[in-house]
Amino acid sequence: MSPKTQEPVITKISDLPLDEAKWITLKRIDYVDQVGKPRTWEVATRKTRAEKAGVDAVAMGNILLHPSRAPATLIVIQYRPPLDAYTVEWPAGLIDADETAEEAAVREFKEETGYECKVLSVSPPQAADPGMTNANMQLVMVEVQLKEEDAEDMEGPEQRLEDGEHIQRVIVPLSEFYDRLIEYSKQDRMIVAAKLFHFAAGMHFAKTQTYGPL
Amino acid sequence: MSPKTQEPVITKISDLPLDEAKWITLKRIDYVDQVGKPRTWEVATRKTRAEKAGVDAVAMGNILLHPSRAPATLIVIQYRPPLDAYTVEWPAGLIDADETAEEAAVREFKEETGYECKVLSVSPPQAADPGMTNANMQLVMVEVQLKEEDAEDMEGPEQRLEDGEHIQRVIVPLSEFYDRLIEYSKQDRMIVAAKLFHFAAGMHFAKTQTYGPL
């Protein structure tokens, strides 16, 4: 028996005073700029940065290999209250206090997808949205070797709502990656995460550009 | 005469109460999830979203074409107080209240780089950091036709500090794009913005992957 499900609905949006915020906060930065002028900047910051890694989060750029199907990638779709929309992202998560980025990637990927993965590369730390926050992340490229009997398609309109963690997993052939993100963007109440979109746009650009060999 | 310049320095970081914040604020979202359970989420939000576009910001993925040089892209390096570091990004900016994304892209690109550009494509809105904020942006791909006499290299260690807006512009051949971002990431007090890194990583992946035609 699956639980009764419904579309998520926001019931109230209210100011969140600093002393009631558990996960994020606001800071005022006073600094002296390049020409010696005192300035201020407003920043939103997480209260949870992992001490060992010094980085907030990892995202797992993943390649699914299957004996008889084209190489694909697994994306996750979940309701995100900040946007009141379903976001399309690569699996991602916060790094725990005692973890490295690589350890967090393997753990989170298993939790969100059920698959064991092999780490191919770990990017340098990247700034998530540098004008507004100090949030940072690392892109961990991983590879998953599927078996012949593994399902081709985790997609289905009902799966988004029935999943216990409310995360829908979708397998997309890499050759359709960019086009599928464009299609998702056209759907009501859906938005693609910028990092995922930029990776796919970079692949698409490399494939379709006519400037000559890059 | 150029103004006396120095490395930016943070003098104080303090809590920023909501009633003193001009640009950003915190909200508590109460919502009912897919299985009918009431939940809350904490979100950082900009107070400045452009009404016409319904989107906060644009970034300009740009291609510089020159009669006798390889296709290149222009990146900007600037001190970002939230990270107390120099970030490497594509030119970007907030969309004004009465602008479309395309208009903002042309205006901001001219302001930050001095170049007129031709818009090639405008992406759907993308979520900047969907777990933490509702900030969104559109990637506008633009092309710039340089003249034979245009400078090959805007780079120089002194330029970062002398620039009036404290923005250093660097021209990078597209063939070196990813490797240069990796190199920047190794430098002290420098961090690459996630969107830029992901686009370059997507290009790099498309060029170097060995899974077969995608």
C-alpha cells in the first residue's frame, strides 16, 4: 500500500528572524575595497558547513553504463519549497562533518539512487551563487555499472508522489540530456537547477558549435 | 594616474537583522508535503526581483570571434565579499525592473566588457541554488565579433586592482577553457563560480569522454 499523495502546497510564508533560523542566517560584511574605501555587503550563509571538507555540498555528475543500452545519466526531481516548484538536479547533498567530498558523494549517491558508484574525479570547490551567499560545492563525477536486468526507466508520473523520500529518479540517455532539460523547463511548476543545466549546455555547445575544433 | 590599490580586507562580520537588510532576507515557508505532513523550510531570498522578467539575473556565456585568432570567451574576476575571495565568472548581472533577460544581457555585457554583443540564445529560467534560495537566472549565449586591432589579452596582474569597477577581464581560448579554470582554482584566494565551471566541465566531458558518440 502506498501512502495517499497530493501536490505539495505552501500554507504560509513569514519573516524568519535570525534567532529562530536553524539552517541559514544573514551576515553583514564590512570590508575595505581595492581603493581603500570602506564598504558593506549582505550575505546569506549556511550554519552547517562540514568542518573536515570545508565545503558545504557535493553534486554527483553520474554516468550509468549498461551492457546493452546507451550511456545515460540519472537525474532527480523533487519538490523544493524555496521555489514552490519541482527541481531537476543531479543527486546532491550536504557533506557531513567528518566526511571528505568523495565519501559524501558515494554515501549520498547510494542513499538517493540505490546504486553503488565509482568516483572518476572530484572538482575543486566551486562557489554556488557568489553574489549572494558563501555556499560552495564540489562536482564529483561518478560511474555506475548496471546489470543487464536493471530497469531501463525509473520514470512514471506516479513515482514522484509515491517515493518515500519524495524524490523521483529519471534515467536520461546522454544523447538526449540537453533536449530533455529544455522539455522539463517548459512544464508547469518545474525548473532545472543551474549547475545541471550549465553542464548539459556545455556538452550541447561542444557537440553543436561550428567555430571549428576546440 | 591610477588610484592607489590594495588587496580587499574584511574588517568585521556581524549578524544582519532582517529589518536592517536591504538586498536579501530570510523567510520561513510552511508547507504541506506529498503525504499530507506539515513541514517548514528556511529560505534566503533577494528583495530585488525584476517584475517584468520574473527572474533575478542573467549570465552571458560569450564567444569572442576574431579574424585571426582562435574562438575565445571572456571571463571576469572580481573580489566577492561573501567568499572573501576572487571569483571567476562569466559576466552577469541583475535584471532591471523594466527589462527582459535579453535586454539585460546586452546592457550588462556592454557595461562589464565594453563590447557590443549579438544574442544567440536565451535559456529557460534556472534555479541558482534550490535547496537554500529562490534565486533564479537565465543563461544568455552571446557572440562578439572582434576587429583585427582588438587586443588579444586583457590580462595582467595589475589590471585586477586598477580597474575602476574592480573587475578584471580575461580572454581565454575555448580550447583552454576547462584547464584554465582548474588552474585558477589552485590559486590562493580564488574560486570558480559553479555555473561557469559546470559549463566548461560539460564541454570537457563531451570532448574527452570515451563512451562513444553522444
